[in-house]
Amino acid sequence: MLLAAPRGYCAGVDRAVVAVEKALERYGSPVYVRKQIVHNVHVVKRLEEQGAVFVDEVDEVPTGSHVVFSAHGVAPAVVRAAADRGLQAIDATCPLVTKVHREAVRFARDDRHILLIGHHGHEEVEGTMGEAPERTTLVGSPEEADTVEVADPDNLVWLSQTTLSVDETMETVRRLRTRFPNLADPPSDDICYATQNRQVAVKKIARDADVVLVVGSANSSNSVRLVEVALDGGARASYRIDDASELDPAWLEGASTVGVTSGASVPERLVRDLLAVLAEHGYGTVEEVRTAEEDLVFSLPRELRRDASGNRDPRALGGRS
């Protein structure tokens, strides 16, 4: 068995989950969360058991209550709606998503038109588009890059959702640039470090694996991308599962080597459970294949950076070592 590393929780996910836990400790239950805090059914269920209440929109939250914005970010209209209801908002948006929001605001201020590469209906895309809706056009795939229409082809810049396939995003950019030679690049890569690291790791194991299993939920963009990357990387087959209970033994027939990884919002215990089940099927030898070290830690949302006694929370400083 080949076990990809890095895998599982990234810094943005860890920050968001801890933010909900800290809010529950400080304010008591219920604490409301707009949308899933991260895209993993097990994480959401565990937080619900602790007293978190997940809602689709802020108008479902009682006036004056605490509400946490998810790691995927929200549009300015959502922030205003929460303020209008007198909600006490805690912004758990991943700082890397916030960076993309700021880029969108700056480019719109400079009268650029933004081609946002991302998936239709994804919460992160909705939040980013909400920063400059009149100056943003969504490009959902390389194929859409061949047909998208813009008013001023010489005044374009591209941005991307942070959890996309690196290879597919670059193919989309290539096709866009073929049609729009003056397309400008963002100042830095928008696809997050964790997404890229997990894709590099799964490519590495896919070369030698007959089957690659990806632990992650169906609505997790980065988990779904890992399946695609594994197949592109040479795996005979690849499957996404929420947990070990979804493993189909038929997938293992004829497989001498199985690869395992997990999306950026997946608790490590789910991977360990899968390894235990695979061991029962004869895959007891585990080789970890590490392609990068991750040491990034993000500060907690500013609303949570002091504990009840007024002291700084040790997680507040964060930073990169």
C-alpha cells in the first residue's frame, strides 16, 4: 500500500474547524454556521454534535446570534445581510481565498475584466464573483474557454478557484490566451499550496498503484480533483469514498498495489480506518510516499484571538516557520 503525503487537513481547514470549536467553547451552543464549514460530512456531523447549527443563508439565523462564515468565503452581500440582522459574524474564510477576493477587488478597481476559472455553483466561486459581479465572467472548463465572450479582449486578467486541478487550470489558461493574447496573469498562483501538494503526491503514487482510493466527500472539489489526477497519473482505477464503509472489495480484485490519499478537509482518523480495513484485505505493508513538508499555520479569525480571560490565544500568532 502506498500512502500519499501530504494528505488530509490543510491550514485553512484546520483554522476554520478550530474557529467553530472555539466559538462553541466561548459562546455556548448554538453557534450558527453558514453552509458547511468545510466540505466533509464527518466534520460537519461532529460539529453538529457539539452544538453547531448549519444553515444555508444568514436569514435563517436568529437576530443577534453568532454566525461563522465557512472556509470557502462569502460575497460582500452576505456580510451586509448578516450585519443588517445584527448577527455577530466570525469570518473563517481561508486566508488564501481572501487573497483571491482582494485581487478581484483590485482588478475591478483598475477597470479590468476578470475571467474567473472555477466550478459553477461552488461556494468559493460565488463568494469571489460577489466581489465584482459586473466585471467577472466565470470560465468553468477548458471547453468553456473556447467559447467565452468578452466585451474588451485586450483588458482581461484571470483568477482561479483555489481547489482546482493545476493541470486543467493551466490548460484553461492556455486556451484563453490563444484567443486573448493580452490576457494578464494574477500576481501569484491562486491554487492553494495544499491542493497542489496533494496533487503532486497522488501523481507520485498513481504511477505504481493499480487502484488509488481518495478519502473525501462528494462536494469537496479538491477531493474530486485527486481522483482525476490519479487517473491522469497512470492509476488503472481511482475511487472517492467518504470513509472505509464505502470501500467495495471488487475494486481490489487483481490489484497488487493500492494507493491511498485524502482531500484537504478530511480528518486523519478516516484514513487510518481505511488502512485498517485494507490490511484485512491483505494490504498490510504501508509505504508512505512524501513529496513535500507542510508547516503553515494560519491565525484564528480576529474575533477569536483572545480567550475569555483576555489573554491571547496561542493559535492567534500563526505564521510560517
